[in-house]
Amino acid sequence: MNIINRHILIETVERLCIEANYQIEQDVLDALNESQNKELSPIGQDVLSQIIQNDIIAINDSKPMCQDTGIVVVFLEIGNLISLNFDIYDAVNEGVRNAYQNGYLRKSVVKHPFNRENTKDNTPAIIHIKLTMGDNLKITVAPKGAGSENMSLVKMLTPAEGYEGVKKLVLNTIFNAKGKPCPPIILGLGIGGNLEKAALLAKEALMRPIKDKSEDEIARKLEDELLDEINRLGIGPMGYGGTQTALAVKVNVFPCHIASLPVAINIQCHASRHKTIIL
């Protein structure tokens, strides 16, 4: 039995929040460098150079890579041999609270969608829990900015619209978003399940390594085709035009009702902030 200490969990969440905002993932930084080499537009090349320089400064100077330090999304995978004798939701939020205070991160969460009063500590976090086998507690922290999140959507297509209908929806969404989600983007696409499952699939897709491919043959084909077609839209880095609008497309699929074709599009900016640890 792996006994998890509340204090350790709080400290871990705090550290992951700060690191996710300060330190870009190496695979994402590598993809940005590759993207700069592929970009045909001189303006697009210059924009990518500035993005890469910004990310390096953030790492070296321990500063947020973006002023929007996000609402915190936390994925917890809890093994059946884990022992917790405390409120894990409360502990996670304490870690977030400490991170945004001690890490000098912008506090962007409001108490109510209508009165807009700031909570002043960036809580509550959005917490997803999955039960697994074993004695590990896997924690993934993903601060999500509003620029890219606001361009995301969930749409219930009809089964008749099928594969091509999904592609049309995605391409129209990206084209209409233009530079607002801070391209080059990473696209998480959730297909199947129902309304809320599709959205979660899309969010989880953004946590995948940038170079991996779906194990599902049809999803893998869709990833390749959409990446190519998105990069032919001409939006380019930060919307200034060019050939590099997306770094990657990640498609997660799930069984669904015979009368439904749920599709969720979750767009991630070029920072793609997330950090994972196993306790």
C-alpha cells in the first residue's frame, strides 16, 4: 500500500504548476524549431524565432512564458493500492493556491460566470480523476489559457456526416479562429462517447507526446490528413500568414450511440503547458 502524504501532494502540485508555466516541454520546443525550419514565410520564420527566444528566456530567468497563466486542469490517475486519508480536491487546490502566490503567476479565475469576481488565488482547479490498478499516483497539471480554449467547441454531428463531416468542422473552426489561439497550435480532437466524454477525450489528447501517433488506424489517418490540411490554410504563426499553423493533431476516439457522432475540438496554443509526475 502506497500511503500518500497530504503535504507532499500539495508541494508536488505547486511545483508542477510553476514548472508548467516556466518551462516548455522539450518535445514542444523541438517541434517549434522544426516548424521554423519548415516555415516558408519570412514573417512566419521571424515570429517563430521570437516564440522560441521567449521560451528560452522563460526557462533561464524562471519567468512565465505567457502572461495568461491559465486556469489549472489536473488529471489524477489513482492506483487501487494508494492510501489517501485526506480530501484530495482540497489538497490539489491548496497546491494551486500556493503556486500562483509563490510563483507570481496571474490569477485568472472568477467565482461566478456572471458576477466575475476574482477568487484571487486561481482556484478552484478543474480536477479529473481516473481509478487505475497498482500503487502509483500519476499527476498531470495543465494550466490552460483562454485564448486557445475560447476557440474550442463541442458539436453533435449526425452519423451521416461521418469522417468528411468531422474534417470540415475542424478546418472551418481553425480557419475562423485564425490567430486568436496563438498558432502554431496543437489540436486535440475527441470523437465519440457523448457530449462530455468527447470534450474530455479532446483535452486528454493534448497531453499526448507531440510525436506520437494514434494506435487506431482511422484516427491516425485523420491526424495526418488534418495536420497537412490545417497547414495549408495559410494562417501561419500567430496569424501573420505562413505554412506552419499547427505543430500536431491528436485524435482520441471512443464508442458512441448509433444515432450520435459527438466531436470536441480543443485547441492548444504553442506553449502547450503541462507537466506530469508519478508518486
